[in-house]
Amino acid sequence: MTKKLPKQCRDRNQSYSWHNGKRIYHGIWKSSEADAAYRRFIAELLESPAGILRHHTGDVLIAELAADFLNFHTARLDESHVRHFRLAIAYLVEICGDIAVNDFSPKKLKIVRNQMVKKGTLCRKQINDYTGRLVRIFRWGVEEEQVKTTTWQALTAVKSLPPGEPGTFDNEIVRGVPREVVDRTLPFMPATVSAMVLLQRETAMRPGEICRMRVGDVAAGDIEQGQDSELWYYTLERHKTQKHIGKKVIPLGKIEQVLIAPYLEGKKAEQAVFSPRQAMKERGIQSDGIGDFYDKDSYRKAIVYAIKKGNKAGQVIPHWTPYQLRHAGATELAERVALGREVAREKLGHTKSSTTKRYTAGAELTVAEDMARNRRN
């Protein structure tokens, strides 16, 4: 028989729980701080039935450190990274937000991680990623003299969850969606979403890159090496791999230009190329309260809606996602780049491919430009 967990009780406006014959006080009754302390108390009790982890006082709270981290990095990181940090921080703050940063320990980190596992919505790889992000927050705290070096170093001792860890799962390998499956889905999409899908299929952009595309980010020709009348370019100053390659440039051939051109007319530079408001109008639905930009979730949901609509109309369309569109195109680009580097390595007489890579650093853009020029329907 499972022993009942302690309840949150009230005494003279103080919140407390009984445990092992002792009162564990949480704070002022029904205050947010007391509720957070009680949730942490229960989580730690489940993880450590032999005894509750001791809490001490300190100047900087974990919730304050997390808020400072987000305030500093929101303008410096790609929005997808910020979003994932926010999700990771939500788990941290729920359990340990109101304790001092230097009272945080590897054991407490594993308690937070176990809450991610129990939630059942994150795969093992995401849980390891989010746990690593939490450690990064404490490393940043060391730089800002809010966290002791020994606190952060202790957290780095927590190992990643291995494959097969009880309670975790791994996502299936993403495979490219066949062109004919996409073609069967297109008739059930509004024109705006259809154009986004076709553009992503041709260019292998990330879903977020399609969604964030602004009118002012698209330019005709004149890209660093000189005027090119055949190509347009989509330039991203901020993106997922920014720290590795700097700004990202995506060449757009004639097919992509035809897809984009109708969505550039009459708009200001800061406006979205593809707007959900326009898609709503195309479906004959009021667009009040709808934002100007898609995000990855709303874009994915638009595709899922089209698949369901097509299947209700008698089609047999398997489920697919924007990431599968990117996977197919990215694989082709990677294969072309790898082949080009291998040919260059043989011609230059290099024994290591890493040496050749230094001489062909711009190969991705060159190959992408060639593919854009020669793309056919």
C-alpha cells in the first residue's frame, strides 16, 4: 500500500506540512512562494523518501538567475534557442525557483530532470539538451559573479541519460517526405501555406526560417561577389547556426521567385512575406487577433489540417511535417557539397578531408546557387 503524501496545512497564516513527526514550513499561506516550496517539498520527498533535502538562504535565487539569463540572451540568441531555454527554465523554477543558486546541487538537478521524464512529453535527447541548458545558465552565473564556480562545476558531473533509460523514449529518425505525398496535400492548403511548402521543399530551409521571412530580407542579386541577375537572396542575420557560420544566405532561383513575388507587393520591409492573416482570408475566415507571422507550431498545424482535410475528401495522405521537407532538401545539398569536396581533395592532393574543408568554406553557398539556377518543376 502506497503511503499518502503530506498535505499542505495552515497555522496562523503559515503554510506547513507534517513529515516524520515534524512541521515543514513553506511560507505565507496560499502565497506563490509557499505553493512553490510545497511542490518542491513533495518532489524531493518522492525522490528522497529517507529525508528531505535541506534548504539554506542566499542572496540570489534561482528564479532571479534564470530571469537575468533570459533578459541578457533574448536579444543575442536565435528565438528558437530562447524558446527552448524558457521551456527548460520552467521545469527548474517550478521545483527550485525560490532557493539560493549556490544551494543547487547535482542531486537537485537530477530531481528537476526526473520531473521532465515523468511529464512524458520530451524525448530522451530533449531531456539531455534541456538539462545541459540548465547547467549553461549556472555557467553564465559564474561569469556574472552570481554563482560560485564550485556550484557550476559540480553540476557538470551529472551524466546524460543513456539510450534505454527507464521512463524515457527516443523519437524515430526523421526521413524526407516523398514529393508525391506533398503534391497530394497541396490542393487542400490555402495559397499562402502552399507557397511556403513549395519554397521550403526547393530550398531546404528550416521551418522557422520560412516563418520569419520578412520582405526586407529578400534582395535581387548583388550579393558580396557581385551582381547576379538570375538569383534573389534571402539573408538571415540571426539563425540556429549563427555562431558557426555568421549570417546565412539562401539563393532563390526562378521557381522560388515566382512563389515569393506575389507576397512582396505593397508591403513594408519589416512585414512578413507569408502571413497567417492572408491564409485566413484565403480560407474565408476572419483574421481578427491573428499575428502577422507564422511560427513553427502554427505552420505545422496548418499542414496537419490540410492532411486531415484531404483524407476526409477521400485521399490517403500519411502524416508528415515541415522538418521532413527540410530533411529531403538538406540531404541532397549535403551530398552535393560532400561530392564536390571529395573531388577537390583528390585534385589538391590532401590526405585529410578536414584540410580540404578549409579551402572550400564557401562550398555550401556555391552549390546552393548552382542548384537554384538549374532547378526545374
